[in-house]
Amino acid sequence: MTSALSTAELYTEYSNALRQVADVKYANAVLQWDQETYLPPKGIEARSRQLATLSEVAHNLFTNNKLGDILTELSNRKVLNPREQKNIELSLEDYSKIKKFSAAFVRQMSEAISTAYHAWINARKQNNFKVFEGPLSKIVELKKQEADIIGYEVHPYNALLNDYERGATVSYIDQVFENIKVPLRQLLHQVEEQPAVDAGFLNQHFPRQQQWQYGQHIAKVLGFDFEAGRQDISEHPFTTNFSSADVRITTRIDENDFANMTWSTIHEVGHALYEQGLPASEYGLPVGEYASLGIHESQSRLWENCVGRGLPFWKYHFKPLQKFFPGKFNHVNVQQFVRAINKVQPSLIRTEADELTYHFHVMIRYELEKLLIGGELSVKDIPAYWNEQYKNLIGVTVPDDKNGCLQDVHWSHGSFGYFATYSLGSFYAAQLWQQAQLDEPGLIETIEYTGSTEVLLRWLRKNIHVHGKLYDSETLCKMVTGQGLNSTIFINYLRDKLIF
């Protein structure tokens, strides 16, 4: 019986059980990473089965009654230290939720996701949404079931939002977007009144191997530890981890677009630095995980945009860039280069969008998902809805499915409720960037004159990474910056950068 054990013994049993679950989940993640990077086409069917089996094993390990008894006992004892207590609180919350799902449902979801991912790849190759429509319809139906199984108030989408941003609701996200939409439109009009920015030199021919080498170079410059991670190529850039000592990033390369590889690499490095900075001693336990997807995205957007599209960074790194790509940037100066990489122009592709119009891309996806999960939009109607919203909100005409509703991998992963965190992350990033400069008065000068971002990384390690999931997003933001999410800081940051 659990009550016969001391609290220390019981907590050790709990930790060992959670780490065993993590071992299985990370083994599953290795296979998923391989699926998106190196899996040969004929291996798809067997891989789907392997992923489903491991998902089912992890589910069974986590939902066994013995673990439930341990969690309940430890929760009732009230003698743990704050980190241990938080681990138990979060684990019990997850246990209570996941216990609602049958192993059969978990397996069904895993199989549907694996099938959908490969259908998405084929649909992109054929530039035809109908190839993806059936598998996606299956996932949407399963996600509706998931929301019903979990339970929700007001809107079924709330159950899915909470998976990525604890406590987030449709009403909260609606208000965030409502507050930012008009200021973004006003700033866009101001930018459009300025002289046109020439960014054509970013679309010269940049050989694949040179870009690959530069991506690895810039990752090292920013502090990515290649002894605790690696970089590869995938259809859609992503970051995954199997521990804080094994973090994988991917990028993609377009030989006629320097920006594509460079800033997708910096973005993923931001995610990876967070994962490499999480407390290794808490492996497998909730406090060893990231705070939320909003905070995770704040790390990638901070590095990609606040640092990687900032003038101070390039004042030092522009000359090395010119040497890396001889003849490509000799006819522009650093100010022209920075204006080009920050050019605001309504476009089709979210991952390549500028910092301002990016959030219109996110709003469209967020509204679309709400309608799908709420039953107000059918999967077959996604292309028409998508194309109409892009015309109305961003003012661009979508030419085909690949450049439209097939551009994101998220739905093929079953990741409904994710997109809003991209905007939340951008807003948190600007707020953290402002606070870092206040806390480290010489930060900008250090970056500008030495090219080093070590001071910033140390600040993030101390203020964000080390806490793991000890705090939710808003609590962490208030601890670090003295206030909750404030999108006005983001608008001011953008205005300072874009208005010249």
C-alpha cells in the first residue's frame, strides 16, 4: 500500500514511473523525427503501426491505477517542496484528463495522424487539397470527440486550446486579437506610406551547400550546442527533443531565397535553446517541461526577430556574411540589408511573413479551427474559406493549395489549438526583449560591438528556462516583467523598427 511508504519513497516511485512514460514517449518522438527527415517511402505503413503501439504503451503506463493512487496520496500529504508539489499537481491534472481516454482511442488518433502526415506530404506534391481532405476529416472528427471526452465550458475549442496554453479560452484569444487588429492595420498603413524597400538581393542564387553551412554557423553563433543536438532538412522546419541533452532542429532551403533558410534556422534555434536550458534534473517530470507553447514561441520569435532581424546583431555579423557569400551583398550596406529583411509586404506563406502581417495569417487559422471544431465549417470547404479570408484580411490572391491551405504541417499532426500561441509568443517576446534590456543595460552594445548574444542567453536561462513548467505563462510574465501580457509593447517595438 502507498500509505506505508515514506513521502520520499513515494515521490521516488512517482518520479521513476513518470520517467518510464517519458522514455516511451521520447522513443516515439525519435521515430516521428525520423519519419519527417529520413524515412524511406516504403516504411510508412510499418512506421504508422510502430508509432501507434508506442502511443498506446505510454498511455497505458501513465493511466495505470497504481500511479493514480500514488498521485492522490502525495497530493494529500502536503509536505513536498514547491517544485515537487507542482509536479504532483500537474501530473494529477494530466492523469485525470488522460484517464478519460481509452487506449483504443489513443491508438486510433496516432494512426490517423500518421496517415494524415503522409497524405499531407502527397497533397503538397500534387498541389491538391483533396488528397488530404479525407485523412484530415478523420482527425477533425477525432478532435471533436477529444473535446467532448475532456469536457469544456462554452466552446469545444477551449478543450484543445488548453493543451497548448493552459487557461486560454476562446473569449481570451478573441480579445487579444481584437486588441491588436486595429493597431496592426494602422501601423501597416504607416509603413505602406514610406518609400518602397528593395529586398530583391535576397532572391539571388544562393547554393544549397553554402546556405547549409551558413545555417550551422549562425546556430553556433547563437549558442546552439551541437553536442546536445543536431540540424537536418525537412518539409516544414521544426524542433523536437528527447531530453535537454538531445534537441533536434530542421530547416528547409530555397536556393533563390536567402531568408527562407536563415530565419527558419534562427527561429528553430530559439526553440532549441529553450529545450537545452530546461532543468535536466527534472527529466520526465512536468517541471522539466516548457511552460507553454506561448512561452516556447516567445523564445523562437525573440531570437528570430528581436535579435535576428535587429540592426545591432547585423552591425557585427554583416561583414562576415559578405565574406561567406562573396559578391552577393557587396552592393548594399547594413542599413539597407536590415530594412530588406524587415520588409513589410502582405504575402501567402505564414512562415515567411514579416513581423507585422504575420498575425493576420495566425488569425485566419485560429478562426478556421474554431469553425471546424464548432461544426460550422466542413473540411471540404477549407480551401474556399481560406482563399476568401486571405483576400479580405491580407489582400492577396491564393493561386493554389500548396501556397494556401496546405502550407502548414500542424493539422496533419493533430495540432488543433496551436496557432494562437504563435501570436501570443510574439507579444511575449517583445515584452521579454524590453525587460532584458532594462535588466542588462549593456546588452545592445555587447551584441553590436562583439556579436555575442551570451548575455541574453544567460538572462533567458535565469528568468525563463530554469523554471520549466513551474509557472503558467501569465504568472511567469508578471514575475519577469512586472505585468501580464501587454500587446502595446509589441506595437511600440514594431513601430520603432519599421518607421524610419
